[in-house]
Amino acid sequence: MKIALDQIDPDAVRVVKQLRRFGHAAYLVGGCVRDLLLGLRPKDFDVVTDATPNEIKRIFHNSRIIGRRFRLAHIFYGPKTIETATFRANPRELEDDDGDGAEAESGDLLIRRDNVFGTPEDDARRRDFTINGLFYDIETGQVIDHVSGMADLEARLVRTIGDPDIRFREDPIRILRAVKFAARCDLAIEPETYRRLLEHRGEIAKCAQARVSEEFYRLLRGGAAKRSMELLVETELLELLTPEIARGLKGEPADAEAALRRARLWGYLAALDRSTARRATPPSNALLLAALLLPPLRDDLDPDSSGMGDIGQLVAQAIAPALERLRPSRRDAELARQILLALRYVLPSKNPTRRRYRLDGREFADDARQLAEIVADAESVDATLVGQPIVGEGAPAAAEPSADEELAAPELDSLLEGRRGRRERPYRGGDRGAPRPGASGSPNGSGSGPDRYSDRRPAPGASVGRLPPLPTDLGSLAAAVRSLTTPELRPAFLGLGSFGGPWNRSE
């Protein structure tokens, strides 16, 4: 197994040589060495050195120190980042040497700080898997292997460095990383590592939600989304991350509709992998969420479907449970909602007179087009996945297009307007005062007008943008209140409270 020198990033070589010019040891490390030895193209290059983060910053003015749990330096070359870390030792092992048995007695081995500097061998042994503990010396062209990683690469195995029972308890995110490397590099997980992975999968709940979410996105972003999802189902990790999707992929389908949804998800994930391989930039978090949440909504979002009522509210209610579990940022959750709704205007239609809305300039426009490409790719490979229009009773006839219908579709407007500049927080369905996908301060859940999600237009001459005058006498006010509390008199946009999701939990 040899490394092709022409595959090494010249800026990574520049960082190594500059550090050595200042008297520091420096090597390529981790995933880039693993991928080069496997004949794969690394997505990025990492460097390890004996220089501390502050020393790295003094040498490279185009750098920035990041991290708290693990401090390192990012060195910038245009849009590219070379991650440069200092040799470290395992802090838990050092605490054990000092005789501090508090963690051992409590059974909590979770590492919360990882900034204890060490030697190159210490650094290799504190890493997660043997295939990631390899250093490459650019000057000599040699691979430095302190952890038998070369043997595992040749055997195509993912194996923890040291006892997997301890390594997974130190950092449960390593469980998801094992799945990622097995899927992306087409490797098997070593039997003892696999057994301990299953034993400690519940420990993932101890990790910060942001780390779990990011590792989940990486599973889908690296060009092996389908294989990653298969392994998540096999190990029952998907049940911990998003049980709503897991239930649709486990066991025998309950009916033909459930079987179609399952087939669509696998088809879309395979098409996502093909799309990732073709494009220079990886898919965004919002696009990944939209692809996962699309299968049960595919028919409703068909451009020729009609008669389903308020499509914006339908989509928001359908995706809310999964978003509550995954807890993406509010921005990613909102963009995923807009990408899904935009499919109605991007997918081809058999109706030449359907309304067409302008998407150019919208933040989600490119992702919506890529999702449409993924859907078209999957459905061209397997015709049974093609969306079927659902036409309800009394569906309105297709309207003739007009000039004003070239404007943006109202249901595509963001629900987060006015929140710009505020710090991103994960989406939580129960946050007070926070807009949810498909819900806000207005009665219909859009925040700006009674027909936010509807394709209907006001009648000619109708007054738009003004509320009716308030009643001036007590009797009229009481009648208005009764109209809101009596089901048969309630305005249609308030609904009857019978839909699913977080608003109608009987348990």
C-alpha cells in the first residue's frame, strides 16, 4: 500500500514544511493518510505537530485557534482549511497514573477535556481507530504506525485502539464514527469492536446534541448515505437518533403504502450518493434533512397533485416529529421545510398552465433543484418510485397563469424573518415564543396573513391587508368569541384540532 504523492494537497505540504522550518516535528495524520493508502481521494488534510496552538498561530498569521474540549488551529488558504493539532496524550490515562480513581468508581469515563500534550506515540494511541492512527512523513515518504493500523487496513477492518469498552465510554461519538468509516471506506467492523458498539450505543445520549447532529450529517454527506443508513438500522442506532424514520425501515411493511415509502427512502439515498459523487461541494444539512423527510410527502408534493388543502401546514406537521428528535438548528429546519415545498415548482408537470413561481435568489433554490435531481434520478432507476398525483374530490381546475403568479409562492417565505443576527439554537417543538415549521403567531401558522400557505387568491376588489373592525358592543363581542369556540362556527383556518403531531398527543 503506497501513497501517491500527486494526491497530497500542496497547501498541506506547505504547512508541514513551514513547521519544520521553525524546528517542529510535523506529519500528515488521520483520515487523509487512511484514504490515500486505500486509493481514495481525501476530503481534507490534517496535520499533527509538537507545536502548541499558540506557537502555530505565531508561525501562521492566516490561522485561528478553535475549540474548548480540544484546542487546535485552523490554517486558511482561501476557502480551504488545514486543521493542525498538537500531539496529545490520553487525559484519562494520565489521571489514572496520578491515582485519581473517582471516575473509575463512578463508572463515568467520558472525556470532557482533551488538551494534555504528549509525544507522537501518545497521540497515535489516544486516537479512536487503528486506521486513523497513522502518520505520514512527507520528507522520508514513510508511514509511521504505532497502532498496527496498516495491518487493519490490509484486512479492511475498523478496530478501536485499545479496549473498545473503554474507548466507546470515553467518547460515545466514536460509535457513529465506526459506522461512518465502515460505510465510507467499505470496511467491516472488527467483531469485539462491533459487540461493544452495540453494548454502549445508549451512551450517545451523554454527548452534546450538536456533536451528535454533526456526526449524523457526516454519515449522509460523505457519499455513502445508503450504506450508512443500512448500518444504523442494523445496529439499532437509528432508533436512538430518529425513531420516526427507524420504524419505517424495520421489519415487514404494514401495507403497500409503507413499502413504497421505504423503497423511496432507499432510492433517494442511493441517488444522493450519486449526486454527491458528481458535485464538487457536499450537500448541505438542510438538503440532507429534506431528502430524509421526503418519502411520505412525495405524492402530496407532486406538482400535479391537488385537493390536499393547506400544503404548507401539511408539510410542517409531517416533518415536526422527526425535527423535534434530530434537533437541527432553526435555520436548517426552516430551509428543509422550504426545500420540500419548493419541489412542487421544480419537478416537471404534465399541466402546461400550472402556476410557476420565481425561486432564483432564494437561499434554498439550489438545494431544491438538487433534491429534484435526486428524485428524478431515483425514479428513473426504479419506475415504481414515481410519485402519483392525488386529486381530491372537487379539486379545483387548473388556473390560467398570470403575471402576478411569477412572484414567489407565499408558502415558501421563511418563518424566521426578523430573527437574523440572533444566535442559532436547535429546533425544539416546545420552545415558547419560537416559530416552529408550519406554526407562528398567525392563526394559519405563517405569521403574515390568512392565506399564507394557500394557492388561493383574493377575489377581485377584495380588501387585503386589513383586519375587520372590532365589535363596539358587548353582545357582538360575545358572539364573536362563541364563533371561535363552537366547532361548526369556527373559521376554517383554525382547524378542528384533530390533526396529528405535537398538538394532539393522547398518551
